[in-house]
Amino acid sequence: MRRSVIIFEFALRRFLSRLVTWTGKQRGNMNLTPPHYRDAFDLRKTALRAKGPLAADDPLTLAHLRHHYLDAPAHLPYNLRESTDLVYARYKTMYPSWAFINHILQDFYGESPAGFFVEAGALDGEFLSNTLMLERRLGWSGLLVEAEEESYRSLRGKNRRAWSSCACLGARPYPYATVLTTFRNQGQEASWAGRGAARLEENPAEGGEGPGYKTFQKVQCFPPLSFLLAVNASFIHFFSLDVEGAEMDILKTFPFDRVTVDVWVIEHVRPNATPSVSPSSGGFFFFFFFFAFCKLVSWYEDPAFISFMDSKGYYLFDVFCHPIPDYVFVRRESEVFRRLSLPPRLWRRQGVCAQKSMWDLNASYSPLLHRDPRHWPQIEYREGAGGGGGGGGV
């Protein structure tokens, strides 16, 4: 019996020893990659991720944008409010800047084939839209970008015939998340003034005032190139850029070498355009005299901004001369520019507003008041048209 016990113990020890050795070998050969990641596991992609943010044209960026932030054009009848809503019926006369842009677009494209547009800052796709006319009357398609969630829900309900995205047009060459400051009146619903004033701010809690109290939304931003690659667009006939202050930063990262844009309409306020003076300071009286008496509307133009667009190959066609100006630029190698019949010495100019009447806050839109007389009533350039002596120079 004793001998049998000894033999059993020896056999058990040998078995346990081999079991431990086998388990160790198996553990050394174990695949530690989680099962649901094994097929997609790629060391090359991991190395790229380790270098920093995703590139604007990275396939993963485009796949993420298309899957989560891009909606296809609608095929249902339009669901617009202009025929029943007084606010929508009146905006075309209440806002002369909209009429100014719409009038120019009809001059440029009224007899042209359908093109492709981009509108960044699209609101609800109807109110103050710079592209709805092109889509409805001229059969254009395009892309609408609106980061404010409430406005975007309304936009989707309009059944626009364009791609749309509830994301922001980014000012960096890679995707990123940021905070959008929006404004509300009493109650939860935002007025159109509040929606239109939504803006990106570096320090939202310390940003400027607006129409109502502040609310904040986290938004996803993509570079312009990502949006355009996602919808397979490399030629844009008309680009409307109105994003409440981020325009210049977006343009600085815009891929002008990869994307062609024929016509830009850009809302841009010159940095420090409104001096900060108090009624008790001596500067207040100069400020009052300057605006109330002189009203030199050319003061609103930003020479540095115009020079930047000039360096990218654009001609300053016109400016809505206002404390919040809208600039119209035409690519010098475009068909629209060819139709302007400009002498080469005038391909580069500033001082458009100096040729116009004084800005009047209460004025309704009038081509005589708001259009550059050298490009109206015909868009072909007319030498010596208009008053004033400071504009139109090389």
C-alpha cells in the first residue's frame, strides 16, 4: 500500500509539472487583441494615429463625416414658410444685405446652367438663405452647413435639394470638437436674431454679448476640404460664408490649391472696427462726428482682407457697405470674371464703398444706393461711373 501511494504522488507531480509548462507556453502564444478588433487591427494606422489629429482627407475622417454628419438631399416637396409666415415674407425687404446678394447672383447666374453651391451658416435653409433661389429657380445643387442644432432641425424640415450637415466648418486643417455659443430669449426657443448670432468662441464664458442669454452646445467641426471630399465636389460655383467671425480663420486654411471657387460672398468685419470709447472721453466726440456727420462708409472695408483674397486670385466685385459688410469676390480665371470685361489695370482694387452713397441704417435695398455703379446696371465694367474719387484704384 505504501508503495502504491508513493507511485501515485510521483505521477501526480509529473502531471502537474507538465500542465504548468503547457499552460505557460499557451499563455506565451496568446492573442491579446480583443476579438472584435482583430480583423481591423492595423499597426500602420496605429502609427498614423500616434502622430496627431486625423488629416482632412484621411479616409477615416471622410467615413466618419459621411456616416454621422451628412444628410442626403430631400426628394419630397418643399416645405417653406414664406407664403404663410409674415417674418419670412418680410425678410427680403427688411434686410437689404440679402437683397444685395440675391440681386448680384441673378446678374451672374440668371442665364447660366445649373451649378454647385456651398452655404456655411445656412440657418434653417430658408430665412435669409443666399442659395435657395439658385436651387429653386435655377436647379442648382449644393451643400448646406449649419452647426446650431435647432436651426438644423428646421433646415431638414424644409426638404432642400442639397446635401446638409449639422457640423461646423472648421478653422483648422483637421477635425476637432469645440463649443458653439448660442443665444436665447426668455423661454427655451431662440429668436432668429439669436440663432443667426450663434458663434464659435475660444473662451465662451468670457465672450461678447448677444441677443438674449447665452447657452452652449458642443459641436463637431471638419475642415472645408473634408466636407467637399465627402460630397465629391472640387468645383464650387458659389460659396456663401457667414459664420459670425470665424471667416478669416477658415479662409486661411482653405485648400485653394485643391478646390476651385468661382464666386465668394463673405461676411467679414474688420478687426477692431468699432472703437471702444465712453461718452466721457474726448474720443467719443470724434467718434460721433465721424459716424453721424461724415459716415465715410469706406472705413468699413478691410484692406488686409481684400489683399488676402487678391493673393488667392480674386477680384473685389462689390461690397455691401455696412458696419457688418458682405464682400463679393470673383475668381479672375472664371467665366463670370470674363463677362466683366475689366481692363487688366483694374484687376486689383480697393475702395469700392468710397464710390457709393452714405450708409443709411433705415434704407431699403436699392441698386442705385447699394450696388457699385461701375458694375450696374450691367455687370460689365464702366469706366468713370459713380461718384467719389477714392475707389476703383489699382
